[in-house]
Amino acid sequence: MSFTTDEQLADLQDTYGLTLGQARALAAKSGVVRHLARDPRFSRRLALKGGTLLHAAYGSPRVSIADIDFADAAVSDASASEARKEQQLRPDEVAGAITFDEAGLKVRGTEGTWRERDELVLGESVPFELKDVQSLDANGSDEQPLNISVSVRKAEVVQGITVARFRAAFIVDGEFDVSSLTLDETLVEKVISFSMKHFNKHYIDLAIAARDLRDAFDPITVLSLFTRKLRAEKRRQPERFKNVERASDLFERFHNRRELDKMIRSWSDVDKQLFLSLDERELTDPRRVDEIVTGYWTPILENLPTEKLLEDET
């Protein structure tokens, strides 16, 4: 059975304006998600999150090409450091888990570049091959290898994992269940990430949530998760969060006009390129995205919790 077809890849290119190499990488990425979702060792342990989750499970018009983000739910509730150390996934385990050859897709996970940083397992330049479709060159190599990250942070998964329906129309058998973060927790992560570093991809994801998904999540629940998420982040990276004493401190960071204007001016820079479905018009205008985000999220974030994150420590 084929993994994908030339026609499916062409439709993917036409939908998002991708090169063939980018379409191949997006297809291969979905195959990795499906492979892990069917692996009994990892199907309930690795929770999909980030832009890939928002696109495949919630219909976001933004696609990320080759990056996949997971949270390791197995270590989220570990209280003892030794217990956590025993549970924590190693880079070689993750690399081995995504080394497979099945149904027209071959991923050579162990040939990627793997490392640990800040309690993350990071895989970069993971090579793959698609069979039975047009090759990019005589060697069949791909210009856009996969980048895969698996978070193994303590308390990374605050609300627990859920099951989402992953939909990838550009691969054969592309609809399946996958463990994931909840939408509420995904949006908390987006707010925190944008507050700390003003990347347009986080801002546009929050605009999409405000415009298209507001009936799928509860703002009160979202607010209730911030203190636990930030407490874990502050303990893990005290320097990065040294000026964040309360969740409410994110409000000014999120609305930093200087950073927002800088982001808007550099919206179309090559290294900040966004891939949206070509029929999307509203979200291609950064000023309109800014209006959507501030109009919806500002009244919510005004109610961020004010309790100290680490008041139990001296």
C-alpha cells in the first residue's frame, strides 16, 4: 500500500503554496505522528501539541512544515527526582521509536542529530524517503528533513492528555486517533511562548483560536492553568522567568507594543515565514491579526492569576 500519491502531494502544494519538498516533509511528518500513535509503547505516553495539533485536529489554516512537538506525559506527575530520572525518555529511545519502514514511508530516525537541552529531547535533520511518488532528484533525497522535539519536562502536562482526531487528507489512511494536550493547555502554552518571545506563529495561532475555535475551549479553564504551568517553567528555567513572579506579569509582556510593532514590521521575513491555506485572506494582514488577538485575548488576560508562583519557597 502506498503512503501518499503524486496527486495528493500536488493538492497539498496547491492548497498551501508549498514546494514539492515542503509537501513531502509535511506528509512524512504526519506519517511519524501516525506511527507513534499506533506504537503501544508511546501511543498513550507522547502527547501531540503545538501547531501540528492545531492544524490536524482543529482545522487551523496554518501549517508547520517539518517540526513536530510532543509532551512526555509519563513524567508529568513524577514528584521524586529519581523516579522521574528513571522514567525520562532518552534521545536514543526517541530516535529508535521513529526509525521505521512501512507503507511507502521510510524514516531513519537514528541518522538524525539528537541532543538534550533544558529537559527537552531534540531531534534535527531526521532523513526520510517517500516511495512510489516523484523523486526530487536522481538520488531521491529530500531537501527538508524533519525536526522532532519531545518535551520531558516535569509538570509539562498539567491538565492531562486527551485523544484528538488527526486528519491528514494528503496521505493514505490519514485519519486516526492520537494522544494530545487539551486545547485549553495548548493555548496556555501559546500565550506563555508569545509573551516571552514575540514569534508571529504563536500570535497567529491565538488569532485562529479567537476567530475559529472559541466554542471549543473555556477561557476560565485556560486562566486556571497558568499558575501551575508557569511555576513549572520558572523552576526549570529561573533565569528566563526571573521577572515573572505571578501569572499576571505576562499581561504587560504579551501587550508590549514595542515588541508587537517589531513583529509586525518583520512579518514577512524569510525566517519568520508563515504557511497559510491560499484561500485565507484575513490572517495574511498582520494588523488584522493584531486586532483579532487584542480584541479577544486582552479581556481574558486581564484576569490572569495574581498569586505568587513560588511563594512556598524561600
